[in-house]
Amino acid sequence: MDRPYTYVWRFEVAAESLAEFERHYGPDGSWAQLFRRAPGYIGTLLLKDRANAGRYLTVDRWHSESAFAHFCDTYGDAYEALDRECEGLTLAEDLVGDFKRMNGPAVDKPHAPATERNRDAIALVLREHLADRQRVLEIGSGSGQHAVFFARQFPHLTWQTSDRLEYLSGISGWLKDAALPNTPAALQLDVNGTWPSSQFDAVFSANTLHIMSWPEVVSMFGGLRQVLGPDATLIIYGPFNYNGKFTSDSNRQFDLSLRAEARSAAFVTLKRSMRWHRRSECIFWLTSRCRPTIDVCVAAWGHGGSGDVART
Ligand SMILES: C[S@@+](CC[C@H](N)C(=O)[O-])C[C@H]1O[C@@H](n2cnc3c(N)ncnc32)[C@H](O)[C@@H]1O
């Protein structure tokens, strides 16, 4: 069995860079967001020395050393780019070592802090649009935290989680501990692969499209046609542009970093005529009571764009 892989780095940070350092290296900072794109990442702990304001430790936890190696193989370029960006923040940094945890549960559940911040705003939209739905397929469930939260909030729904193989044990950990009656075991679903044979009347997906490559987005909409009937609801939450503009500077930076990686689809500007919706900082793409197809997606997204629909 794989053993958890936990490594610790020590940093010395200049007084003027403390806030920026904490933004990048915190449990939901740019490093954690990059790690989260690969399977097997559990989370990051940022520790600050009480006696020396400029000294920090980071503790990064992975399910296994091979999960970390897979991350390095897949996202090596993005890792180096972020490393270069953060170089100026630190006066010194060194790898303290690889440590073994001596207590706590044998299997850690993954933890995505952002889900705890965005779930209430998402739930407001789901409450409105899933009121008369019964079976929801979630694509790219990630840690599984959203699923547990929404399934508890909306007991009338059967909430079917799914993700790529490497994510399933983390999702199962959350489902098992919550023991809800409306969350069947997570399905293995890579949008490039085989889709479930069952039918759903809604699909929900959060923070996935911008992570996927364009061919994966195309596959996803091909698959949606198979699992959704003509009267379906599709709710996609993610970092879309709003009125053709980025909603924050950090989103602009994030978009640039995605574009630097040829494999990611980057942000989208939705066509005005599509149903989309902004609540606070959350942007949703809703296609209700229709069958979402790749034509709808291309019309909305305009990949390789023509006319008034262009990918930003
Ligand atoms: C940034 S995480 C978001 C996870 C979760 N939905 C959330 O909001 O915290 C991106 C998710 O997209 C999933 N994903 C990426 N490519 C995929 C693919 N080809 N098929 C299915 N899921 C994919 C990843 O496995 C991961 O769970």
C-alpha cells in the first residue's frame, strides 16, 4: 500500500513580503491551487514562527510519493513558473525533509478550503435551480466536500459524485464519514472515457472546465448528451469572465498561468445570449430545460471563435 508523503520546507521571508508570501504559500494559496490540479494532494499547512515573524514552515501532504511524482511530471512547467514568480519573496529556503505522521487517521481525507468559502453562494443557486430535480451527476467532484455539503442541504436529490480514478478514495472518505442516504458510491468518470449508462436530470460541475484541455471540454459535452434527457439542467460554476472582463486581478493572473500551459482551456467569456448568472464573486453558467450539447458549448464559448463568440 502507498504510504502518505509529507515534506516540510523552511522559508526566511523579507518583512515587506510577508503578506504576499502568505497569499502564495497558505492552504489555499497559489501553490495549493496548483497542487490541487493533480490527484493525490491532501493539503498544505503554513506555520509561522512566533518568535521570528519572517520564518515559516510549509507542510505539504500527498497520498503517496508517486502522486507527488505524477504531479511533477504533469505540471513541471507550471511549478517552475510559479517558483520563479515567488523567488523574490524569500531570502532563504530549504527542504527540511520527508516526515512520517505518527498519529491521526490512517487515510487522510483531502481538504480543499475553497469549497468551504464558496459552498453557501453555490447552494443559493442550486436551491433555485434544482428544486424540482431528482438525480444530479457531479463531474469532477474533487475532494468530495461539495457533494457532502449539497447532499445534506438538498435531501430530495440523489447526488452522484464522480471523478478520475485517483480522486475516488478521497471522495469515498468524505462520503463514508458523512454516511448520508442520498450519496451513492462515487463513479469513476474521466470525461474522455466511458460514461455511466444511467440517466440524470441535472449535472453540476465546479472549477473543472478551465482545468481541462479543449478536447476534454468537447468530450464532456459529448458525454452530457448521453446522460442527460431533453429537459435537463446544467450548472457549471467556475472562473468565467463577466461582461467580457476579469472579475479580479488574481483571476487575470490565473488565466495567464493557464494559458502558459498549453493543455488548459483557460477562462471563457460567455456569450451574452446564454444564461449566466453572477452572485457575489461566483459565476455560473446555467442551461436549464434544454439538452446541453457541444453546439451549445461552442456557441457559448466560441472556441477558436468566429463572429461575436470568441474565446478570450
Ligand atoms: C480544481 S479541481 C475542482 C474540484 C471540485 N469540483 C471543487 O470545486 O473543489 C478540478 C477537478 O476537475 C477534474 N477533472 C479534470 N480533468 C478531468 C477529466 N478529464 N475528466 C473528469 N474530471 C476531470 C479533476 O479530477 C478535479 O477533480
